[in-house]
Amino acid sequence: MKARFAIAATLSALALLSGCTQQEEPPVDRTPLPSVAAPPYACDYIPLDAVRLMTGVRDPIVDGSFNLEGAEKLGIGGCFAYQPTGDKAKVLNVSLSPGGSKEEAEHRIRTGAKRLPDIVPGAVGYLVQDGSADNTHAAAVLIREPARLIVELVRGVKGRDNAADVVALTKLIAPKLITDASAPSPSTKD
């Protein structure tokens, strides 16, 4: 009888000890993304505070830049954020390039993508996101011919509205990136 009691007491102590050593997850920061693009920037025009909130990475490794008067006066570039540890996995990808069409965007919307709200005049965009609860990936594509802006949250924060974060960042940066990149050059004015 004493042996059974000793075994039960030991098992209870082990269960209690293992329960006490589990670390609790920090609470999810649900602070909205900034409403104004302001320094410090992760890359040109991409606020570091927005990157931190969206990805949950406090000190991301960032690389990239944008050239709003790139090849043939079209905006090009990108901003890429990575985890600073271990595998340095990409967590955020923002790219600006020539390409895409309104027809392509409308086709994606007809086939299941969600339409983005009006962000800049003359632009059409869509949002894609895997519907599973564990997937934090979301991407927004905004096209204002001849420019295409893609904001892809490769790995967001569980518990945040990752789709809303992608849309908010698109709203925050598109007026500068896609409007300036797709504006007619001064030499084409009448």
C-alpha cells in the first residue's frame, strides 16, 4: 500500500512540476498598423513598426529598396523582411514591378479572391488568404497599370487579423509607391 501511495505521489508531483514549467505564450499584440507611413523605415516607404506588428519579429533583418523611376520610368523594387535567427526565414515580401493588368485582377476576383477596397484612383486589387486557422499567410495585389504592387505576409502572427494587416499596409504604402510608379512621366504630357 505504501508503494502505491509513493508511486501516486511521485506521479502527481511530476505532473504538477511539468505544468509549472510550461511557458505561457506572450499575449498577441493586436495594435492596429500605423495610419501614416513614418520613420523609422524597414526599407524605403515601409514603416518598421508595421513590419514588427505584422510579423511579430522585433528585430527583422531587412533588405531592399524601391526605384520609382526605374527601367523605362517604371517603378521597381522590393522590401524583404526575415527572421533574425536560425533559418532566417522570410516573413514579409513587398514588391513593385511593371506588369499585371486590371483584367487579370478582375479574373482573380471572379474566381474567388476578395476585392480590395478602393486604395488609389484607377487601381484594382485583390486579397488571397488560406482559410485555415493555423495559416498566417496573406497577400494583396494592387494593379494600376502599368504598375503592380504585391504585399505578401509570408508568416504573420497567430491571433492577429493577417488579411487586415496586409490590406492596411497596402493602404499605407500604395499612395506613394504605386501612384508615383504608374504616373505618366513629364515628357509624355501635352
